[in-house]
Amino acid sequence: MPGLIFDPGSEGTDQRFGYVVPKFSGRCVCCSADAGGHVEHYDITAPSGAGHIRGAPVPMPVCQACIPHALDRTSAGYLAGSVLALGVLGIAVGFFMGESEAQGPVMAGGALLAAGGAGWALLQSAREKREKQPGHHPRLYFAVLPGMTSLISDNAALIDELLALNPNARRPGPPASG
Ligand SMILES: [Zn+2]
Ligand SMILES: [Zn+2]
């Protein structure tokens, strides 16, 4: 699944705004070229899909060529990311509930939401495929919910980079169970 969840409350996280601001390497989030220090700001306050969290825009490195297409700014993109984040949150909540009657339904509901959100995001990115150029991964989605920050991109190099730079980043999915 091409995306990341950022858990709050971990080291290496800027939480000034009440949500996780991921650290980026300085390479373009779309084509992984050197962005030359240029950043585009992802405004999480714009559409209402972000759960009414207000805060400063999140700076992300974007090279000059990718400015028009690197970041998704549609409300549908926010909603897809939010649904995914909510689903993962449900799985996590269910996991920490321990053995109880509600655990199964909560985790199942969470898994359903996470799958739906990811599928929705993929559907949208598929819709954009015709304008996609080789080596580019346009329309990064970034979504914020209380206590949950998620980023969706099909740029595998970016995902790996963010995993390395952000100790609190992880791939979405149920917690590993033994
Ligand atoms: Zn670029
Ligand atoms: Zn690009």
C-alpha cells in the first residue's frame, strides 16, 4: 500500500501545530530530483475533509517542474487520506482494547475503512495516470485527523526516505501480532 502513517508523540516529530509535520530530505516528492531548496506548502486547512484541524501549511520539497502537479489539493484527496487514517486508527484502538466483545467489530470496521480509503486514493491516482509522466509521482495526498497524520504517494523512493527520516512513520496496516 503506497502510504505512510505518522504516529504522534514520538521523537523526531515537530508537533507545534498539534499534528505531525513529517521531515523531508529535500528531494522532490514527485520525481525525487533535487528540489533545489524549493518547497510547496500543503495547506491542510483548505478543504473540510481534514477534520477541522487548523494549522500552518506543511512545507514539502517540490522541484520547479513539478509545482503544478506534485501535491493533491482536492477535497477528495483529503477525504481519501482521512478515511484511510481513520481506519488505521480504528485498527489501533481495537488492538489496544485487548480481549473484549467490541474488539473484533472495531478492528474489522477499521480494516474496512483503511482498505476503502486506500482504494479510493488509488482510484483517484489511476484517474490521473494519463497525465502522468515517467519518473513522476504526482498528487501526493496528506491528511490529518486528531492524533493521526497520513501521507499517500506511489513514490516508493519517497516512502523509503520518509521511513528513514521519521522514526514515527510506519506503513499502514494492522499492528504486527505474534
Ligand atoms: Zn520534481
Ligand atoms: Zn513531477
